[in-house]
Amino acid sequence: DGGITQSPKYLFRKEGQNVTLSCEQNLNHDAMYWYRQDPGQGLRLIYYSQIVNDFQKGDIAEGYSVSREKKESFPLTVTSAQKNPTAFYLCASSDGGGREQFFGPGTRLTVL
Amino acid sequence: DAKTTQPNSMESNEEEPVHLPCNHSTISGTDYIHWYRQLPSQGPEYVIHGLTSNVNNRMASLAIAEDRKSSTLILHRATLRDAAVYYCILKEYGNKLVFGAGTILRVKS
């Protein structure tokens, strides 16, 4: 089955620790995206990558970092510089054109 | 990014049609109209998109006003599984999606 996987589904971390969220796709898509969602709000774009070894900041990139060393993988690191990291994180991919984005199931991060 | 306006919430009865409106008076000629929906605690799911003409697919229909300043997502027979947040988004080809707050659709049995 083609799709996007995110792991883990739930993640707990202590304040001040960096944490890396996994996102893998087997759809052969060029573009990948990371979003953050807070309760009752829409999604906000953190970072996106339209091709391997290249990525751009989205609207709320501060306190986050990404890498895109492989087409299938786009991990997101939430650093200790992120002031309020507790949120629902969603990864997506697309063929980079005008068509739809496919979303993963999300990771719910709670920082204690 | 061009802005869309949607009602905060709507309610529908099961097995009846639902019309979800979206206003986008500042739409540019190159903006596509995309609709996504998000079930609780899940990632959004693509529903439909269009540019100028009305569009139909297995999930829904998209009716676009002649001046393109508004559009309506039509679910022909609402089921309980259609209860979700529906997002109307304007997107230029190749550009990123910008999500608003969306419309919460409640479906009553």
C-alpha cells in the first residue's frame, strides 16, 4: 500500500530536550511538508521541501529543523528553542504540482 | 495568500445533501480552489479541487460561481462519517496550501 507513515503516534518529552519526528512516504512524491496544528485551529506550515537536499521555511519555522537526504524521508526536529512545542504534527507529500497533498496520520507531541 | 471565509459550523441530517459555502472575493486568476476535510485526530484528506468549471468526483461536487468569488462544496448524501472539519483553500499551481479554521460539519442521525 502506498502512503505516508509517521511515527510514533504519541510522543512525550521533557522540556529542554530535542525530539525528532519521523515521516516516510512511498508515493514517489518530490514534495514533502510539515505542519503543526493546535487545538481548534487550522494547520500551519513549518517547513517544506520540493526536492531532495533542498527545503524552505514555512510560516512558523523558528525552533524547528529538517533534513531531506532521501526522497522518501523528511524528518522534523523540534528543538529546545521552540517555545511551545506541544501540538499535533502532520507530514504530507505531493507530486509538487497542482494536485492534492497526501497526509500522514500525525504525531501528537506533549512536552512535560 | 488570498483569503477564504467559511462559516464556523454547520449541521446536517443524515442522508440529506449538504452545501458548504466558501467566499474568496480576492481570488486571483491563477488560484485553484481546493477542499480538504479532517476527521478528529487524523490528518486532512483531499476532497476535490477546481479552477473555473464545476467538478464532480466520487466524494463530492464543487460548484464555482461564474465570477469565482465564491464556491460551494456539495455532499450529495451526508453520512455520519462525513462529520469533519472542511477547509476551503486557494492555491496557486505548485505553491503551498494555507489552511484557515474551516467549517465544522455535524451530521445528525
